[in-house]
Amino acid sequence: MILRLSNRACVLYGSVRLKSTLTTTFFDEMGKPGTILLSASTGIFENLALEDWIHDHVDLQNRSILLLWRNSPVVVIGRHQNPWQECNLPLMRRLGIPLARRRSGGGTVFHDLGNINMTFFTSKKKYDRHRNLNVVTSALKTLRPNLDVTATDRFDILLNGHYKISGTAAKLGRTSAYHHCTLLCSVNHSILSPVLNSNTSHVIKSNATPSVPSPVKNLLDEDPTLDTNNIMEAVASQYNKEFGFNSPVFMVDPSQETLTPGIHKMAQDLLTWDWIYGRTPKFHVCASLVLDGVNVELDMDIKNGTIERCAIGVPKDWLPPEIVNEFTTTLNGSRYCPNETAVLVAAFMRTNSLTVDAAMKIHSLYEGVVSVM
């Protein structure tokens, strides 16, 4: 049974009949030691905010929660990662695929509706990633006994001993913790691989946490009779069995401020440029470019997503040093971002008396700088 946390009404979710309940005091009054939630949202920022809201506001000392959730297409990086190093940002912009930074560590992943996310909330004392992953592998084997799925020492889940179908990340608070993992069911491979292949990683030097590339495969490629709803139901059932709970699946809508007061602000905070890009560890960009047949050396330090220092080396007979210096001074202190760079360069062109030739070369420099963003 799946219970929807909204007004009192009955609706259908797939083939499962949903029965609703009141929402305003759910987290306060739900006294059961184990609770299973299914997010009604497919928005990454709402779902990440729901994770953080539960971690920050629910007393997990004597209660465990499993949250199941899925997202529309999005790339999600870990808290300590460099997006320019991890994913193809220009391609994502063209495809309209957003970028999100979660508050847990771990590597970069691509989500779409063919990926299931599972978040296990417990007290810090009861935090146990091995046991959580056993819930997932046991659920899959219950559905299809012949599936070869195993958890690794790196807390991944492998299919046939080779293909990664699940990765893990976690957040440990002072007294509470959550462990979340993915499960590749029917993810769009034609998008997954290209968006996770950075076009600028070769020019970046950084101490940010790198992702570890692995071959991946969808569960439905192995067994087309599987589907995400059946898998989520199996995981929920196995969670109850593993921990001795008897919880139905409650559908929760993270857009409901009455159920989760303050969650809108938490979602908005995750949407900001300062969080998604500004939290990137300091890095260095060193690129050799060929612009209009001329070798150009680009050297930049990026801190908090902002160009802290920019130096561009070009032949003196191609563009006068004083113009190049004014150009780099314009970029210093600006966001490492194509949109902001475009605005600054347009202003630079308007306020400086440049010959047609010099203006064309400044435009070439602009395109060179943007090519590494």
C-alpha cells in the first residue's frame, strides 16, 4: 500500500491504489521506528532539499527512514567536486540539462526517470552502508533470482561482476546520517556518457574529488521484464524485512511547505550559482589555444567559481600588450561563466576605441576563454 501525504483522497499511482492521509503533523506524530517515503517530485532541487530537511528536522535517534525518489534529466556532482572537470557543461547547456551539487560527497552521476534513488536515514550510531546495500541486492534477487548483483568494498553494486549499476554517497551529521545510492534501471545511455565526459578536464589542475569512471549497464538491458515501479516496491518490501519494520509506502510531496516548513528556501539555496559553482575547490586552468592561426596561452586561477587571476599570452605583433592587459583586467574578479564573460566583453568592446582588426581579435580571445568554461 502507498499512502499519499496530501488532502484526504484516493488516487492511482501506476497500478497501485494510493490512500491519502493528513500531512501537517506527520513527522511529529509518526511514532513507528521505520518509515518508507516515496517522493512525488521529479525535480532534483526539491528532492535534495527533502533529503536535507529530513536530516535536519526529523529526530532519527529512534527512527529510520527510507526515501525513494526519481528525477528528470540532471547531472549531480558531489559536494567537493569540480563541475568543469566532471561533466560537459556546454553540451548540458545545449540540451537544457541542469547541474546540481548535493551536500554529500562522492562522484558525479546522471539521473533521469530510469534511475532510482534511495536514501537511508538513521542515527549516526546505526549508519551501516553494507546493510543498506544488502537491502537493494536482496530485493533484486527476490524479483529475479538469476540476477548476478553484488555489493563491493567501495559500496557500489555490480551487475555480472563488471557493470556498475549503483554508486554510493553519504552525509554524516553530529547525531544523524544518511546514505544514498542510485540504481540504473533504464537510463538513457545516449545522454549519460556524453554529459559525463568533460571537454575541459585536460586543461584543469585541481584538488577536487575526482569521479572514478566505471562501465555501466541498465538492469532492463539484462532483463527487459523489470520496471522501476516493481523494483521500488521490492526495495520497500525488503527494507521492512531487513529491519523488522511494517511500514506502507507514504508518498510525500516536497513542494508542500505545510508538511516540511522551510523546504522552499532550502531548495532555492541549492539552486544558486554560488552553491552549484561557487563551492568548487580552487583550481588552475592552463590551456594552449590556436586562435586565427596564432598560438595563445591562457593561464587562470579560479577561486570560489571566480576568476582570481587571468593572464593571456599572445604575440606582440598580433595584439598590443596594453589591450591584452586591459582585457584580462576586465575578466579578473568575474564569475567563471560564459554568460558573465559575454556581458563583460561586450562592455569592454563598447568602452574601448578599437580598430576593426583589434575588435575581431578580442572576440577571438573571448571565444577562446569561453571554450574552457
